[in-house]
Amino acid sequence: MDHSFHRPKLQLLFIKSIIINKKIIHSLFEIFSKYTHTLFTRLSNIIPPLSLILLSARANSAWELNMVESATAIGREIHGLHMTIFYICVAIAIIVFGIMLYSIIRHRKSLGAEAKPFHESTVVEIIWTTIPLIILVVMAIPATNTLIAMYDTEASDIDIKVTGYQWKWRYEYLNTDVDFFSTLTTTQDQMHGLETKSENYLLEVDNHLVIPINKKVRFLFTAQDVIHSWWVPDHAIKKDAIPGFINESWTKVEKPGIYRGQCAELCGQGHGYMPIVVEAVSEEDYQAWLINQQQAQKNANQVSELSFDELMVQGKTGYDKNCAACHQVTGLGIPPVFPALKGSAIALGDIQQHIDIVVNGKAGSAMAAFGEQLTPTELAAIITYERNAWGNDKGDSIQPAEIVSFKQAQGQ
Amino acid sequence: MTDHQTATTHEHSAAPATGIKRWLYTTNHKDIGSMYLIFSLVMLLIGGSMALLIRSELFQPGLQLMQPEFFNQMTTLHGIIMVFGAIMPAFVGMANWLIPMMVGAPDMALPRINNWSFWLLPFAFGMVLSTLFMEGGAPNFGWTFYAPLSTTYAPPSVTFFIFSVHIMGISSVMGAVNVIATIMNMRAPGMNYMKMPMFVWTWLITAFLLLAVMPVLAGVVTMMLMDIHFGTSFFDAAGGGDPVMFQHIFWFFGHPEVYIMILPAFGIVSHIIPTFARKPLFGYHSMVIATSSIAVLSFIVWAHHMFTVGMPLVGELFFMYSTMLIAVPTGVEVFNWVATMFRGSMTFETPMLFSIAFVVLFTIGGLSGLMLAIAPADFQYHDTYFVVAHFHYVLVPGALFSIIAGVYFWIPKWTGVMYNEGMGKFHFWLSFVGVNLTFFPMHFIGLAGMPRRIPDYALQFADFNMVASIGAFLFGLSQLIFVYNIIQCIRQRGCPASPQVWEGAEGLEWTVDSPAPYHTFQTPPDLDKLQYSNGHN
């Protein structure tokens, strides 16, 4: 790992900071005018009568106040615990703040209140130590029971290994050949406001995790690089995915439907961009899906000769989905953290080195190893695209078969 | 002549040195206290500006102002600067100013160490801020810097980050040693432990917490340094290490750390409420016991920050129960403040307003903390905005409000000038509205499912995020009133303050002139003559 530091010269640093400041100020002005406009339109939307707000109970309804009620028995138990402890807190707050408010109103000097300098009462201290203690013990009992149930991962019907990657999820259905990655499909244009945001903005992926309803599904969590955390609020599952370790959790979903969640542990710059979509279906649909999925995977790994234009078209799609978060749609990157590909030594240099960095990643940097994440066709298309887009114009192209032989040469 | 010379060397020269040398070389606890307080104010404004940048980006869905990479740098620096640069030095500044005056001592026990522990800080934070301009950017792994994101996957600036955490740690440990030495050795004759003011008590306990856990933080960052540069694998599973061990060590420091940031606040509020209720603190003894219990318990609750890492069931249960238990002594503190107000003769000057808001809003933060303690429910709360709401409630209208209350309360003693009461009240009401507008909606978006530390969010979280951002700007900008009020006091603009300042104030610091002379209590005060009872007998 190379950890030498490139210290820019002091002058350069100074100039750099000025440029950054200028950029920030400029964008601040731009944003300010944009914000004031949206603020007023949004406010005029949200201020109308409360009844209107309550009526808008869509799936995506805004002004959501509380924890989701959940589609599993454990989830409902947790929701119940949450509401119980919440009401206990409200009761305590009403009593404490009530007494305080009473004193604030009645015992003011301006009303002629005289201080009664009573203090130190062991009896009172014992009372207000004991009562909370009893409340806590009462609360701890159901909480303990729920926790024990959550930890019971025995006797599962289906086992799925979930692996966190920077920044996507991999699902392996144990004892089957089904093994795929699930990646965000929201476009960069939507994020940057160049396109209208879709209904499930940032919560949509290419491949859903499909599970059958009314079956005990056990998840085994781990991670490839840093710690991630797999969270689906509707199923009340949140478990850290830790590199080198395996964690367990389970669910039994009762209602068919699509359930969305997100990574909950900071895992780098794409932390907000690795959602989870679970699709719960009937047992028959699940079996049919399994067969389809196995076939689809076989097909995806087969390679065929593609024309330059086909590679470029597929390459742009693949690039925008997998690479643009760092290297940007424009290929300009965000130097110095994420290098530009436009005019870069790698994109214009030796093709084997280019394949190597995409397939194996770069240790000690955010550049992941895409070799196992993408199909040979996708890899070939992306590399071709990178060598010919944004005026790189190398004119060469890579066929999927070359990727396959590269990986074979590496013993993968 | 020789007699005279002996006298001058034994007594400090009456007047402070002039110019920059006064501040560089000073060993005077009041000068050092002022420097700490001003430093923390500057850090508050820097960290606050970063918070405003974060809230601007989160004003609406989409990426408007910054890239996710820079967003992560901002959340990291905001956390580090607020915890180590704003809140902690502010409390140390107050300790410097007040502890010697409250226990009747002429200065801190270790004046030169005092100077050094302050002057380390500007270098530590200068280094932290300089990482923004480094190749690869500033640290971007959150203020909790979980490995391996902060080791194998960190930007090169992490080494500077580690070094500055070491420097901050040295500064904190020296500050803590100084506080302990002062309190144990330099109390005026007759001031036994159970006559010490609450602020002194809470700081004594805090200082022991600091001594216990800052070396642990130093240890964990050293292990990171070894992993990064010297080929060890403490936190790298590939080499036989354990990333979860990082979290255990970090939170073994981190949980007592949150009490380090709140116990002195308990002390401050325990001075202000009795003063303006014109009544002694209801249960001094039980407050001392409760504070000590919190400190002891704070060592056995750390893994409640890690309920989702996959601990064994028994571990989960242990940490759930111990965490719930800590609510009991915390409750005792709150009940005692309320009982102190009850049947008092209350007035509502700015320090009192901030203290009352402290009690209410800190309690809200405490109650959401109790909810978070319920381990099964925490699987839903963990790493969401509910947690962000919780800890900001205990740290902003908690720790920060107590500091603001303390500044308003003691600034007449420090500068000799009364602050502008009207502006103080205006500052309070804007802050009160702003802070709730910012942090209360975060409870809702957290419960609705928004993870923390994301630069962009799904559309259903948009409305409350916009409210929070508006609140943040209201809160942030209203602090400028505070800054103005402080500057006016320092510039001696305003009515001169009497030595007593507040009608109901008790304690040795109110027996000296306002402003407090450069040297106070060079001969120990006679507690009997002053009828010193600390409000209780």
C-alpha cells in the first residue's frame, strides 16, 4: 500500500483554497435562489389544512411520524415495545414537565411567591429512585422475550448469504446456483436534478431479493470490504455485515409485496446509494423465479462477439450505473480523490493494465474489484466505452472472450 | 530591601504582562480559562458552519451543493470539532475560571501544565482543519471512525487525524490531572468534600472519567496507526484481526465520553436553578451520589452503541439492562432540579431560561435514550435519524445550552460588565425555537426509516428535512447574537456588575469583586466569616 503523502506547495495550497472558496460562494448564490423558489412552492404545498396532509396516505406519504407497523410477527412485537416505552416516556414527561410548568407559573417572584427553602429528604429521594426502577424492570421483561425470539435462527427453510460491497449487495441462495448482485438503478441525472426524480428515488435496484412468504428465511451477513448494515424496516431486520465475520438474522414475511430498505452503516461515499429491495412472493412464484434466475445467470455468463457500436451502447449503460458515482458521467472524476478517466494514462494506455484495474481493483483506494461483480460482457463493454468516450478515441475494443481469458490466466 | 524582594517573588506581580506574551506565557487560571472559552467559541462557529453546509445539502432531495465524498468529510469534521473542539474545551475553560474561585484557591495546582494543555489545542485543530486541503481530502469516515473504513480504506490524511487525536488526548489528560490536583489539594480550610459546590463535584468526577478513557482513545488510534503503517492486523480480519474489536475499544472510551460532555453541565445547571429559584438545591447529597453512580455505570454500558454488530444474546441482555439502569440516577438529577424550582421564588433571567430549557430538552433526549436502550427496538432505531435526534438533544440543548447558560451567569463576574438582558432573552427564544425545529423532526424521519450519514434521501423524507434545515439556519444564525453580547461585555460596554451580581447567588466566586481581580484568594478565605454553607448545612 502506498501511503506517501504528496504535499502540495504552500502557494498551490493557497490558490487551491481560494478556488474552492470561490466555487462554494458561487454555488451558494446559485443554490440560494433555487432554494428560495422551492421553499415557497413547498411551503404553499405543506401549509394547507392538516386534513389534507392526513389524507395523503400514499405509500410514499410524507410527514410520516412513526415506526412502520411491519409485515412480520417480530416486527409487530418490536413496534409494540416501541409504543409501550414511548407511552411510558410520555407519561414521565407529562408528570415532570407538568410539575415544572406549575412551578414556573405559580412560583414566580413577580407574583410575590416566597421561597420555601426546604431541601434534603431521604424519603423523597428513595421514592423517586424506586419507582423508575420498578418501571424499568416491568419494561425489561417483554423486551427480553422479544430479543430471545429474534436470536432464534434455528430451523430455517431457506438460507441466503448477503454480502455487502462498496456499494452494492450480493445475494447467494445457499444450496442453489442463484448468486447475483443488486445495484441501485436511480440515474446520476436524477440525483443532480437534470431529470425528474422517480417515485422510488434511491430505493430502486436492478435485481430484487426474492423470497417466499410464510417461510423462515435465514440471512447470513458478511462484507467484502468495509462494514455495511442490512436494514429492511418492514421486516425489522438490521444486522451489520462485517468483513471476515458472519452474522445471522431471520424473517418470516406474511404478506406478498415489495419492501425497501437501505444500508445503515457508513461505508464510504456510496453509503446512501446501496438500497435493498425485497420482493416477497408466493411459494409457487418463488420456485418459478428460482428456475428462471438460474437460467438467466447461465445466459449472462455466455460470451459472444459484439460489434464496436453494441459494446459502446452497453458500455455507457454499465458505466453510468457502476462507475459514474466516482468517475462521473463526464469521465472527469473528482480529482484528487477520484481520478479522471478522460485523457487518463490507464484509459489511453496498455489494454491489459486497463482490464487489470477494472477486474482486480486498486488496493488502498476506493476502486473496487469488479471482476466478480459484473459479467464478462459488461466488463468488456465498460472498458471499451472508457477507451472511446469523452474524446478518448483509442479506437480499440475488447471482446467478452478476452475478459474470460484474462480471468482464466489469473486463475479465477 | 531583601524583605521586599522576598515578598515580590513570593507574590505574583499584580498586573498581567502586556501584548501577545501575556497569552503565550500566562500561567494565570483566568487568562487560560478565557483562552479556552474563546477557542471553543471559534470552534463552535467552525463546526456550526459545517453543520449548516450539511443541512443545506439535505434541504431537499438530490445532490445540490457537494459530492457525497465531501459530505462525509463535513459530517466527520463537524463531529470531531464539536466534541473535542467546542464542548470539551468550553467546560475546561469554565473549570479554569471557576474551580479555583469556588474552592478558594489562588490558581490551578499545575499552572504551567495548564498553559501547555491549552496551547496544544490550536495546533491539534489546525492540523485537523488542514486535512481539508490535503491530497485525498479530509477524514471521511465519521467521528466514530470505524475500522476498516478508517484504516484500509481511509484517505492518507487519516495519519494527521490520528496525530491530532493524540494531541487532544494529551491536552485533556493534563487538564484532568490539573483539575483533580486542584480540587484535592487546594480547597480553602474548612471546605470539606461535602461542602464543595456542585460544579466542582461534577468536574472532579468528569476529570476521573477523562483520566480513565482518554488513554483508551489514544490506544485505539495507535492501533489504527499500526494497522495503516506498520503491517499489524488489529482490525483487519484478513490478518486475524477483528473490526468489531475497534468498536468495543472505541465505545469503551466513547460512552464515558458522553458523560464527560454532560456531567459538568449538570453542575452548571445545579448552580443556576437554585440561584434564580432563591432556594438551595433540593438534594445536594443525592445529586453527588447520582452523579458518581452515572460515572461508574458509564463504564459498563458501552456496547449499547453496538446492538446490531451481532453480539451474543447474553451480551445484548447485559448491556440492555445496564443501560436502562443508568436512567435511574439520571432521573434523580432531573427530579432534584424540578424539586428545587418547586415553591421557589423564581425569576427568569437569560441563564435561568437556558437552564430551564436544558432541563426540559435534556430530559427529552434522556427519554429517547431510554427508548434506544430497549435492545429489540434499537434494531429499528440504530443508525437512523432517531439516534441523530437523540444525541443532538443531549448535546445541543443539553451540553451547549448549559455552557451558554453558564456564560451568561458568570460573564458579569469575568468581565465586570452586565450582558444585555434583552438581547440575551432574544437569543434564548430564537435558539429554543431553532433547536427544536432542527432536531425534533429528526425523530420522525428516523422512525420513518431514514439512515444517518447519507448525503441524499428518498422522497418521503423531504418535508421534515426541509423543516430541519430551516431550523438549523435559525439556530445557527441566532448564535451571532450571543457572540455580539460576549464581545460587548469584553469591550466593557454595558452596566458595571456588582460583586454579588445575582440576588440569590451563593458561593465564594461572588464574594470577590466584578470583574474578578487578576489574582484571587492569595490568602485562603475564612469560610466561617463568610458564613459559607453552599446552601446546605
